[in-house]
Amino acid sequence: MQQIVRGCTDVLCCVIFVIVILGYIVLGTVAWMHGDPRKVVYPTDSYGQFCGQQGTPNANKAILFYFNILQCANPTVLINLQCPTTQLCVSKCPDRFATYIDMQINYRRNKSYWEYYKQFCKPGFNYPDKPVSHVLRDEDCPPMIVPSRPFLQRCFPDFITRNGTLTVANQTIFKDGHGRIRSVVDLRDAANGITSLLDAKEVGIKIFEDYASSWFWILIGLVISMLVSLIFILLLRFTAGVLFWMVIFGVIAAVGYGIWHCYWEYSSLQGKPDSDITISDIGFQTDFRVYLQLSQTWLIFMISLAVIEAIIILVLIFVRNRVRIAIALLKEGSKAIGCIMTTLFYPIITFLLLALCIAYWAVTAVFLASSGDAVYKVMSTLPNCKYTNLTCDPETFSQSNVTKLCPGSQCTFAFYGGESLYHRYIFVLQLCNLLVFLWVVNFTIALGQCTLAGAFASYYWALRKPEDIPACPLASSFGRALRYHTGSLAFGALILSIVQFIRIILEYLDHKMKGAHNAFTRFLLCCLKCCFWCLERFIKFMNRNAYIMISIYGKNFCGSARDAFFLLMRNVMRVAVLDKVTDFLLFLGKLLISGSVGVLAFFFFTRQIPVIQEEVPSLNYYWVPLLTVIFGSYMIAHGFFNVYAMCVDTLFLCFLLDLEKNDGSVSRPYYMASSLRAILNKKNHKRPDEKKKGRNRRSSNQTKSTDM
């Protein structure tokens, strides 16, 4: 192939991409300056102070305690700190039932009652003789405490179900501190769903223990799947055709058996009473077994299967040559990977770059979400208080009229925010963070595809393989992609990112409108989601082929996409056959690898391999490492086969270009493998010096045979 003189492509998009990356770094820096991740890590009390933060009075008080959990409607309210009751940082949760009234009565006999109770009161409050009504009005102390345990660094009632009855510390009733007897069911309603969350936490601890004791064997299973994936790809050059034709003939045989079975059922029903009734006569029946008693049903089945069988056979007859080409390309792809083994490990680089992008996006999102100052709002238990949810100042709140108009109201911490320009546009900055994240991720994937395509293209366009393959083809392709085609890769990634961004917004709107009753709006949203999903799939397909053309010819993105599109349209049948054959074989390989490694892991973790059953760790749930091994094996096989699929796609486009550009002459020889030339009845004409060498070689062989 003629040497390509490359130049920088889509320079404007490259400049914009670099500016956006610099802006993204600035955004992360600004978010880091304004944000405080402690607001996400630590719970915050009613005074805006972090629980458990070192260097503060709450350093040893890492748990959030709610004065009156009965005022909290559900766990979401609790976790979002929007419960209309005082929240306090404590060192431990209560371990007993008690009320402030009972404490005052017992305090006169024993001072220790107050010493225990006051740790759940406001800091500095030490007036156990203060009238109960005043204490509850000012919320100096909780009206009651219940046995609790920490969850998500917050005190929740310690629910236990005994014999089908919900209890807290073996009790089903308690005093609420206001002179009433309440059921623990009221606590459950106030903290709805906490029991299941606590159970999930216990399961999570056991799962963590299983991972801690079996990680070494999980790693061995993943290494085995990696080796099996590598061997499978290398063996595809010998097994691709056998696998494909075995499955095709298996399908033909299965359909043929179906035809015979339908004919047998049809024949056996002939002459039986009521079997000649037509389907239209009996109408619609909920019991579908009724239809199986009719000969007409089996006749329809037989005709349908016969038509399907005929279509399959006719399609195979007409596309048999294209199937042979597809199988030959699959075998050639295995040879190419065997010559450039480093390509199998390039996904590790892509994975590391993607992990860096995800980490930067997540950290920036957290810092943006935690930006702002503490915002305090009026919290009142009175339903008709007009000041509820209005912002307030805790330092001047006690002197305001709100406490008089809404007795018992408090100025408590609500969330973090602000009124500056930066704080008003936090949501917009989060959207920008998401869009740039999608752009960078798609650019990373595009860089990997272009790099692999360049390496495999250098293999195809080597006339003598592997002698003419350039040194370090993968590294050279990576350098070319970054040096000359960053703008083109960024252009394609931007188009895909915009479509994905719109899809995310549509999914968000669909989630928000699930309770809406406007059928037309829901239908329109569904149509938009479907259209953008199809558009995303099409753009991914076109981008992939455009990157291959960029790696071959070095043109800009639009020109490469146009050339790839028309090239594929001129060979649409070959494209369809190759795509389906490749997808089928790779899917079969993924199932084979993950399934075989999964079966091996199952026998190992269930101690059914006598030789090494003593080495199996003790597990709470054997399915934890088993599912991890199966999923990990599938992902490893997926990573290896993605490289293989990219190899086959690159070789396919090079093959189509080879057919259109060359004619087998001395000046324009075919670069395709001899197996492909044999399928197409194509030959390369030898140069005169090669013909002379061939004659000399034959005459030399004849001389040797005469001497013998």
C-alpha cells in the first residue's frame, strides 16, 4: 500500500477539546476550593456541626441522635436531615427505654439517672430540676429515649422480630414522654424500612467476610479465564468454520425434526372426532391446549417450519461465499492477534484511563454537591405555622417573633447552599461536569479503537507477513492517533456524548413523570427514548468504522465517516453476514468461557473436588465468590473479544478497500491472505524476477531428483 502522508485533522475541534479539558480542570479546582466532602462523609447536627470530625468538640461523637424520632415520617427524611426535631451528635446510642419524666422522678433517689440521660441533651444543659414542660418546649432534652443502634452513623431503633412480633428490647410498647403509651409499630412507621436495611447491612458484612477469605481463589479463577480467553482466540483460526457450520446444521436439523413431529401429530389426529374443526370455529380460548387437539394447528406449524427451513437453506446457498469470506476473516483475525500479541493487553490502558476519568468526575461531583455554606430553616411541628421552611439565623432566632407565633419552632440546619453566582449555578455546573465526563470517556474509547485499528491495518497492508509488519505497530499507532488525529477522535466522541447526554436527560424526565397521568406525554417520551437509543447505536457503529478509516488514510472525521459509510453500503450483504457470524462466535465464546470457569468454581467452592477440598475457605455464602468469578470471567472474555472484534472489523474494511483499489497486477497486488484470494478466485501476478526464481527452484529440484 502506498505510504500515507499524514497531517493534523480537525484542528479546530482539537483546540476546543483542549480548552474544554483545561476548563474541566479549572472546574474541579473551583469545586475543590468551595466544596467540603466532610459534608457528605459526616452527618451534621442541628447547629451545622459535623459529627465525628477530628479537632472539634464532636471528635468523639460520631453518631447522630434524633430527639423525637416519632416526628420523622420515613427513612428518606431521616437520611436527608429534614426531620422536624433536634438532631444532636452523641458518642453512643441509647441502650434502654426512658423518659424525661421518669428520669426526674428517679433522679431524686439516684443521681446516676441524670448522668446517663444528659448525654442525649443539648451540650451544656445541666438543669435536671427544670420543669418538664419547659424542657420539652425548648427541646433541651429528648422526651424519651429508646434502645437504638447506629446505622449510616445515625441512631435507629433496635428492631427485632420475635415469633412474628415486632419488638424493641423485648418490649412491644413504650412511653412517649408525653404521658401516652405507644406501640413499637409507631416507631417502625416513623422509621419505615429500617429493619430491612439493617438486615441488608448484616448480609453486607457477611459478604465482605467472604470476599476477604476467598479473594485469592477468585483471582486464580480470573487468571484461568484470561488464559482460556487467549487460547480460544488463538484457536479460532482452526475452529471458526467448524463451530459455525456445526451450529447452522444443528439449526437445520432441529427445524427438520420439528417439521417431522408436526407431520406425525397431524397424521395421528386425522380421523379422530372433532379434530377437523377449524381454529376460526372455536374462536379465542384461554387454554391453549385446546388448539393442540386440532389437526389444522399442526398443519399450520408444519407449513411455517417448512417455510423457515426453506428460507434458511436458500439464504445459505446464496450467501455461502460470503459466509466463507467471513470465516476466513475470522481466522485471519486470529493470525493478526498472534503476530501482535501486545494488542490483547491494550484494554488495560483503556481501563486505567477510564478509571481516572470516572474518579475525577466523581470527586468533582462530590465537591460540587458539598459546596456552599450551612443553610438554616424554621422547623415546626405545628401544621399551620407559616414560617415553616423559611430560612433563618440561629443566632438571632430566639429574639424573633417566630418563636411566639409558632411555639416550639426551631432554627435548625437544613442543607448546604448559598446565594452567590457560583452557588446559584451549581446544578448547571453539575450538568457540565456530566457532559465533559461523557466526552472524555468516549474520547478514551475512541483512542483505543483507533490505536487497535492502526495496528491491525499495518498487519493487513504488509505484503509479506510477518516480515513487512513495522516494528512496534501498537505503539506507533498510538502515537499517530494522538499526534495527528486527536481532533477527529474528539469530534466523533462529542457527537456521541451529546446523544448520550440527551438520553440521560430523557431517562431523568421519564423517572420524574412515572406518576403522571398524561398518556400523550408519556408516549412522546417513550418515542424519543427509542429514537435516541437507535441513534446512539448507529453513531457508535459509524464512529467505529470512521476511526478505522482514519487509521488507514489519515483523513478527517467527516471524510472518513463518509468513505466508511459508502464502502459498507456497497458491500451491505458482506457486512450483514460478517457482523452476524462474528457476533455469534464471540457470544458463544463468552458463554463457553464464563460457563466453564463458573462450573469449575462451583465444584471448588462447594468442596466437590477431593484433591483440594481442604484448601477451600469457610464461607457464609458460596455464591458470593462464585458469581464474582462468573461475572469477572465474562468481563475478561468481553475485553479480549472486543480486541478480536476490532481486529476483524479492521481487516474487513481493509479487505473491501483491497478489492476496490487493487487488481492483482505487479503494480497493484492484492494484500489479502491467500485463503481469501482462493475463495474469490483472485491471483497476484508475479514479477519477472520472482518467476525466474521459481523456474530456477523447479529446475534445481529436478536436478536433485535425477541425481538420486
